[in-house]
Amino acid sequence: MRRYIKILIVLFLISIITFMSACSSNRPASKDKETLEGKIVVLTDRRYEKQLKVAADNFEKFHKNVVIDIDVEDKSTEKISKEYMNNKERPIDVISVEDKSVQNLLYRFPDTFLDVTDDVSYLKDKISTGKFDNLTLKNRVYGLPLSSSPKVMLYRSDILGSLGINLDDIKTWKDYIDLGKKISKDTGKSLMTNIRDENSNLYYILANQLNTSYFDKDGKLNLSSEQWIKALEMVKLLYSEGTVYDLSHKDSIIENIKKDKIISFIADPLYVTDLIQYLPEQKGKWRAMKLPAFEAGGNRDVSVGGLNIMINKSSANLEIAKEFVKFAATDNRTQIEMMNSQGAFPVSTDIYNLVEFNKNNDYYNEKIWFLFSSVEKGSQGIKYVSNFQVLDESIKDALSIENLKSKDIKSIMDQLQKELENKTTIK
């Protein structure tokens, strides 16, 4: 018995050493602790405040003479202007920007953000597919991707188990809809809850699953394509068959889970950590799986959304800003901490090999982050353009659930394609 205990202790120590070694070996090249001195201001949206605070605190521990202030603004990117960035009383040195807003800022303020092409070239092969493309304009790179948003299906394994159902057997959306009919008949509940906020449009997630978005790879409007029609027909079917019911905002999901109203929902990594933090009593009740495919053997990997960090070219503390951005995006220990505490999923693929990353999660009783990494690696990058958000609002209105259920989908998309092509120059 003692021999086995010794073996277990040795294996545990090896794991710890491996993790620590990996963390230190991937620590970005940085100036000596004593040479960096000064202060920078990081502007971020409220939803990313805690994530950036983790990176700032860890950087300050490494660089004792540096102070990083986190400036929080609701819808922070909408406030951006050269005057705002370079306010004499409180200039902005670094800004966090969601994927959908990057190209718009680069187009509107072409000489505002620092060209970091040479600084990040060594990372090109270590970052998730397409993430650098979104930060690139005329073959120059203007920031670093910080986190991504792969999607999985979280589900109540205890509820489904009591009904004799194993959701792991559900491979296609048709299987899922058929199961939804059974759930509705047996319990009166909808199988899937959809959180209808700006980051989780069901139709956009399903379109991405079919490897399309509003624009094709050449930046041309793509709304009347076969993939879009197929995705929207599936959304229509999900609602028409009563498989889905909507919540208006993510803040209400915890309350509904407490009341046992939610059986499954499409989740990004943030929800994984939210359940652990706010619903510890439901440990062991939740599991995760990849999204159902459109057909047997089809794609089940979807990643929509992400956060980036960009540097104000006019910053008076460019050296500190550059070191912080590299640190936040590539330091293994920081990335693991942001993931476990804030659900900020790393885009640095080196992290996917760490022991800490691949260990079993007791709450879900599975290697939850490994599942997300599989989804992230298998997903297709999204083509964003400068006026993505402008078009997004018009498209949302046209693709309301009421319209999808009552009108011919091909007619809706053909009309949208025509109107938006005539109305807007795609940049």
C-alpha cells in the first residue's frame, strides 16, 4: 500500500512540475522587472472588467514599478474617438475590443492604433484560426486576440437521465427536435432555452456551423446563400416544434436554472464558470456536449465572438502598453486564471496542452476545457468587415422569430440581400 501511495505522490509532483514548467516556458519575453516603470490606462466594457483586472494584477506583481488602471465604460467602443483616446487628463493607452468592432475602428480611425505586426509574428502559428485576420488591415496587424467564445450545449443530465435519455446519443438537430417533442409531451417544458442577447443569436450560430456569415471570404454580402436558407429553416423548425423558448437576457438564466426551468442551452465558457460560481448546489447535475450537426457526421464546432486588445499609437507609455498586451494574451498562468475565474477562453493554443487545462472538472465530471478547445480548433473563422454592426441591426430586425415563422425564408433573404447591397457599400 505504501508503495502505491509513493507512486501517486511522485506522479502528482511530476504533474505540478510539468504545469509550472509549461507556465514559465511560455511566459512572454519581457523587460527586467526593474526597467519598466510608469502607469497605463486600459479601457474596457463592463462585462470584461474582471478579466482585464486579472491580467493587470498579475502584470503588476511581475513589474513592481508599473500601475495599470482599468477604466470601465458601458459600450466602450462606441465612445472611441481620437479626442477621447488622447484626453490630456486621462489618456487611454490600451483598449479591449470585441471581434465585431475591430474592423470598424480600424476603418474609422486609421492612424490611431499601434502597428504590432513585427511584435506578434512569432505568435501567428499559436493562435486560433482567423483571430489575427480580424486584427489585420492591409497586411498589417493592430492588436492581439485575448479570448474566444466557442459554443457547446450544456444540459441537465439528471433530468434527462430520470427520463431514460442520454443526450450524448443526440447527433443531429433532427434528433434534438424529436427529443424536444418527447420532453414537451412528458414534462410540458421546452428542451432548449435560448438567451436572445447580442452575443448569442441562434440564427448566426447555426449559420456559422454551416461555415458562413453575413459575408463570404471576399467580404461580399452572402445572405441569399444556400447555407443561410438552411440555417434559418432549422431555426424556424426549432421554434415551430416548440423545442425552444427564449429568455431576453443572460442575467435571467441563473434564476431560471434555480427554478428547474432550463434543461439545456447553448453556452459559451462564461456560462461554465457562472454555474460553478452561482449554483454550487447543482454540482454533478450538468454535462456538456458539442452542438448537434445538421446531418450525421456533419460539423459540430462553432465559435462566435471574442475579445482583443489594441494599443493607442499616441500612448506616452508605449513600452509598458506593448509588454502588457503581450503578457495578457500569452502568459499561461494568467490565461488559465482568466479562464477558470471569468470564463475567458484562451486563443493561445499552447495553453491547450497544459496539465491544468486538461484536468477533469468536478462540477461537470468531465474535461470541460478540453471539449471547448476541440470546438475552438474545429471551428471556422468569421469574416468581419467595417460596417458589420450596421448591417447586423438591419438583419436582426428582418430575422425576428415572428418573421421566420410566418414568412417564406428565401424571400426574406433575397429581399435583405437586395436592400443591403443597394443601401450599403461593403467595406
